[in-house]
Amino acid sequence: MIPEMGHFALIIAFVLALLLAVVPAWGAWRRNVYAMALAPRLAIGQLVFVAISFTCLAVAFLQDDFSVAVVASNSNSLLPAIYKFSAVWGNHEGSLLLWSLILCLWTSAVAVFSPQLPLLVLSRVLSVMGAVAVGFLSFSLLTSNPFARLLPSIPPDGNDLNPLLQDPGLIIHPPLLYMGYVGFSVAFAFAIAALLGGRLDASWARWSRPWTNVAWAFLTLGIMLGSWWAYYELGWGGWWFWDPVENASFMPWLAGTALVHSLAVTEKRGLFKSWTVLLAIFAFSLSLLGTFLVRSGVLTSVHAFATDPARGMFILVFLAIVVGGSLVLYALRAPAVSSRVSFSWVSRESLLLFNNVVFLVATLTVLFGTLFPLFVDALGMGKYSVGPPYFNAVFVPLMALLAPVMAFGPVSRWKRDSTQRWKAELLVPGIVAVVCAITLPLVHADYNIWVALAVLLSAWLVCGLARDVWFRMGGSAGFPRGLRRLTPSYWGMVLAHLGFAACIVGVVATSQYSIEHDLKMSPGETDVVAGYEFRFLEVAQVRGPNYLADEARFEVTRNGELVAMLAPQKRRYLASGSVMTEAAIDPGVFRDLFVAMGEPIGEGGAWAIRLHYKPMVRWMWVGSIFMALGAFATVMDKRYRRQRSSATSTAHGTEYAR
Amino acid sequence: MHPVRKQRLYLVLFIVIFSSAAIGLIAYAMRGNINLFYPPTDVAQGKAPVGQPIRVGGMVVEGSVQRADDSLETRFEVTDFEASVPVVYVGILPDLFDEGQGAVASGKLDENGVLQASEVLAKHDENYMPPEVMDALEQSGFDHKGVKQ
């Protein structure tokens, strides 16, 4: 009964989305205020019904209703309740429903938090988002109905959730990632609405900017969680594989980063308008492409749930409509919104332009590497795979090019600046950075030129930022008052840039200094990694809620002092019989110690053991959290709230409509 | 020249130079960093290059997995049921690697026709099969249990 209710609610939501896509758009065209005013209500109605539908599916999972096909193939009565809940999106159908739910959340958020927005713009924006919802809800209903029943032969128990997905990180990773992915639909909808209205101005950028920043922040957190999960759950200590599915989430992030920066120029200076619109379309198209890559099963990956050509075809057609349609609209309308403001070459505008070019090129190179195997395969020229060496070779130099220029950004001025001023501002930070680069890597035993370079770049960033903060609050004289004068969006920028600096150091230090021993060990044996003595004590049998495990116990000492007790496991899940490695990690600010088990070797109780020493691996995740917090902070800025409290929206709206 | 035009010219020049640098970088990175998949039949017929990075995949032959007693070396064979290719891998195998299951190994062929693998990928869950393996089997005309279709 409950699954049928969910199915029915999903159909109602689809009808509402269809209405939302058509009625307010028609109203905006005919200037019909009543039709336009329907938009927020339809948006909320759509959210309510998708939420009901999602709840029904969650209930089916929690109640072990194995007559529902999705539940039967992705859950099990032994599964802990929290994983039964997260299993809702641990499969193709459910994750698509989550996609739709989050899209409806964003749509309603725009409807609720935009009283300052002219009704005409609001109705166009919501209409565009409604159209996207139509696409996804019909995809759900037509090709991947989550409520399909297995009648009359109901299985006695379910197949179990893939053990890899039975993990706390996986409870929040997909929702966060989707919040980011789908959040770019808001920026996209604002861009399309602006193209439809033919008015791209600073106020458009101001409306769209907070949404874009929030979406970007969620995407950052989502990607970071995915990387962290891969590190401790996949059992081989890697944190980024340039796997096509990772790239699928990384490409919208790169394009989104460009978008966040070019929106700043558009808001502050009214420049780069057409470019910003194009980036908004590009970022959302890449989100859709990511969904296509992940969900169509064209890729070999943990994320590829099912292979069904019909599904792949549907998303491909949808993608073609969205990208093709918006590019045609862009071609027709963009020339009308070009700008006439100029800027000097030595200015913040050109620095941000540089940022945009770097991120765009980075996006395109990743896109090329990701799609190349698919194209070649489609042409029947063989099955290639493009590995991490390619991506590292193109991506790392690009980022190394970006960082030196990045420090100039905060200290630079809009419109016209002078290189003398830059020199005066950044001479001291530059010297400090060089000193750091020479001394800091000495802390580690062997001096590594790449780490020195990374320290140079990030110290340059950090010192430049420190200099700028100091300058802006008026030196030591204005200490408490000056600090308060700085806006949240400024602090957000500082935080995000500091996060980037932390990422650089973390990534390079881990890549250069990591020590990995894969070896055969018997209980009682010892191995030394980077001065840490790993003693293999014993192997014990352990029982979990839905698995049996061999647990290896390790004692880690350094210079005779106990550092940590580590107990990695090799689990056999009862329902599916699948085997899973559970690594044990001793985390630290400056180093992680990582132990994972392979398979038993020979008769003597020996095991294949993986011992890792990973310096500063956490810095990139902490850096990513900083970036996300920075992006969230910008939304607190007064200038976005001020517009909210001002403006009697309808009067303003009708004026805008003329 | 008009300053706006001059600015535009510089912009175009900058983009051209930057993107050609990027394309050069890509071309450089693509050399030797991509590898092609070969079904075991092709390897057996000598169609696969020796000493270059390639991938070979198929079903792991039942009873072919031999683990060394004193190291992490593992030997096994992958097959598409027409021909099979011996693989040597030193390291820890993925959890879902097993006899009678699909696997893809990447590495280099040595002169004896043995694939010296640097990485072995297995399927990710019970119902999933690497697409390359599926295709290789389709070409040889067998299903994953070795029954002729």
C-alpha cells in the first residue's frame, strides 16, 4: 500500500512540475500576474509530493518490504537501521528520487527566500527549474520506477546493500554531492531567465551569486567526503583516482569555481556578462553529464549501479535538449546583453579572467580525458583507458600556474591598478614565502624540491592574504574595530583561499612523502615504516551485526613509546557472502598511519598486509572544509540581506516587467 | 590601434597561446599514459604489443590462482573461453577478486606472453561485470560460465 502511495505522489509531483514549467512561463510571456504568482505555490506543492514519495520509499526500506524490487535487491533484514535508510539512495532508482527531491528543495528555497526578486524574474526562474524537474521525474517514472513490486514471488529476504556502501560517510556523501550538483540548476535557471528577459545586469548577478556559492560549497563538501571515504573504505589508502565518476563530480566543481569568480566581476563591475551566463549553462550541463556518466552504466565504477541502455538514452536526449536549447537561446539573446565597460590589464578583472581561463582549461582537459575512451569506443577503435598519469600531467601544472597569480587577487584593485603598488604590497609576503619554502621542508628528514615548491606557493598565498587582512583593517591601530569592518564575503574569500593553500601543501606532501609497504606478515612479526614500528600481535575472529570478520591487531610504537593500537578487519558479509577490507587508521595533523589486510598467505597464519605512512593527508580535506565554509560565509553578507528587507516586490516587479 | 581593439587582440592572443600550451600538454600526457584493452583471444593471436601498457580482461580460470608462500606474488589466468592469458601480479588483490569471476588486469606483456600486471581490477559487487569483460565474452561467444551461446 505504502509503495503505491509513493508512486502516486510521484505522479502528482510530475503533473505539478509540468504545470510549473508551463503556466508561469506563459504568464511571464503574456504578463499575466495570476499565472506568474502560481509559481511559488506550485514549487512548494511539488516539493511536498516528492517528499511524500521519498518518505514512502524510506518506510518501505525501514520496514523490510521485500516485495518492492529496489528494497529486495539493496537491503536485508540484518542491515542496521541507519544503513537501511541510507540504502534508499544506495541504488539507481532511489538515488534518482533523491536527485528529484533535492531539486525540489532548491526550487522551493528559491521560491521562499526570494521575496525581493521581481515576480517576472522569479516566475521565469522557477519555470526553468520546473522544466528540469519534469525531465528528472519523468526519467524516474518511465525508466526507473523505485516502487516497482516483485509480485507474486516475494523473496524471503533481501540481497543486502553493497558492503562498500555500509559506511557513515556514505550516508551523507550522496546527499551533499547532489546538493551541489543540483544547486547549479539555480544558477542555470537564473541565467536562462535573464536570457529570456534580455536583461543581464548587476542585480541579476547579485541574485544568482549567493545560490551559486552555496551550491559550490555543498559540492566541495560532497567531493571531499567522497575522497575521504575512498581513503578509509576502499582499503588501499588512495584518496583520488581520477576515476571517471570522480571526474564527473569534479568537472562541475571546476566550472563552478570559474563561475563563482566571474559572477564576482559581473556583480561588482558589470563585466563578463555573456561569459558568466555561458559558464552557468556549462556548469549545470556538466552536472547533467555527470549524472549521465554515472547512471547510464557506460563506466566501470563503484557508482555505476545498473546497465540499461534505455536509461542512458533518456539522459543523453535530456542532456541534448538542455544543452542544445540553452545554447540556442544563448546564441539568440547573448549579443543583446554585451557590455561596454573597459578595464586595464593591471587590474582585478584581468586576474579573475586569468582564473577563469585556467579553470576552464582545467575543466576541458579533464572532460577530454574522461570522454576520450567513450568516444573512441563508440567509434569502434578499441577500448582505451586514460589513467591518473594523464590527469596529473595536465592538471598539476595548471594549478601551479594558478597559485602564483592567486595571491595578487585580494590585494588588487578593480578597473586599474599599478604593478608598483603590487610590488610594494607583496614584497614582504614574497620574501617570507621564500624563507618558508627553504626552511619548512627541512623539518622532514629529506629535502624534497616539490614539497618546497608547494610550500612556496601556499606560503605566498597565506602571506599575501595576511598582508591584505592587515591592510584592510587599518593596521594595528584599528585592531578590534577594523576586524569588524570587514564583510562576511571578504572573510569567506580569505577562508576559501586559505583552504586552497592547505590543499596544495596536503596533496603534494602526501604524494611525495608517503611510504607504502605491502608485505607478508605473520603474527609476532614487526615492520618499520618511517620510524614507526608496526608489531603484528594476533588475528582474532569478530562478529558484527551483519558480518563475520578476521581482525588483525597491531601495536604501533615509536622509540619504544606506544603510539596506537590498530585493528583492521577482513569482513565477510552474511547476506551476500561478499568480502570487504576495513582499514584501521591512526589519524593525526601531520601524519596518518594506515593498516589494511589483504588475503591470508600459506598455512602459517600469515597475511598480506598493507602498511602506510601518510604525512599531512588530512590537510586537503580540512582545506576543502575551509573552502566550503568560506563559500557559506559569503552568503551572510549584508548586501544580500539588505535587498531582502527592502523592495515591495510586486510593485517593483511590475515596473521591471515593462 | 583603438585601445578596446588592442585589448581584444591581446585577449585573443592570450587565449590562443594558453590553449595551445594546454593542447600541447594534453598531447604530451596522452603519449604513453593511455592503454588499450585486449581480449585474451587477441593476446593469444599476438595482436597485443609486447612491453607496452595494455589491459587484458576476462574470467579468472577456475583452479588457476596460485599464491606464493613467501611473497605477495599471485599467478592466475584470465580467459574468454577461446584462449587464456597468464597474469603475474605482486601485491594485494581487490576483495572481490576470485576464481570464476570477471577481472581486468593492466600491465605489460613480457616476451613469454605473460602479463606482468601493475593493477588488477575486479568487479564491484555481485551483480556487476566489468564492461570490457562482457564485451570480450560477447566476441568469443560464451557466457560468464563458459557455456557456448
